[in-house]
Amino acid sequence: MQIKLKAAQGQVQQMQQQMQAMQLAMKQRSDIEGVKQQAETQRELMRQTAKAHNTELMAQARVHDVNTKAITSQNKTEIEMIADMILHNMDTARLEKEIAMRNREQYQAIAQADQSIMPNQGY
């Protein structure tokens, strides 16, 4: 009877050890899976952050391009008008006043364009 009892105790102890080993293996697998999921979450966050940053940069570039084209067009028109005024013998004082007024308008347009590109950065 004692031999059977000792054999049964040995089997119980062996089963307990196997259960502990299985629990440890399950915990390790769970930890590994958790690390994998956390790494994937971080990678996805980096991808989305880079995508948002790129989208913002592209929008800023588009606004800058549109503003540059508008200012260039305005400059061309102004040069043509000033040349026309000169050809029509406008006096120098009136010409200087006209140039100063157009420069103010252009600087205001540039300030507004800069503000529309980066409203919170004080440019």
C-alpha cells in the first residue's frame, strides 16, 4: 500500500511540475505576444504621426505655392502698370506714392500668407 501511495505521490508531484512548466511556458508566450503587440502599436503610431506630419507639410507647401503665384502675378501687373504710368509721363512724386502703396499691400499679403501657413508660430 505504501508503495502505491509513494508512486501516486510521485505521479502527483510530477504532474504538478509539468503544470508549473506549462504555466511558465504560457506566461512566457503571453509576455512575448504582449511585447509584439506593443511594438506593432508603436510602429503604427509612428506611421500615422509621419503621415500627419507629411500631410501638414504638403498643405503648407501648397499654400506657399499659391501665395507665391499670387504675389508674382501681382508684381507683374504692378510692373506693367508702373511702366504704363511712366510712359504716360506721371510725375515722380505720384509714382513714388504709387510704389509705396503697392509695397504696403504686398507686405500685408505676405504677412497674411505667412499667418495662414503657420498661424500659431508667430511668423
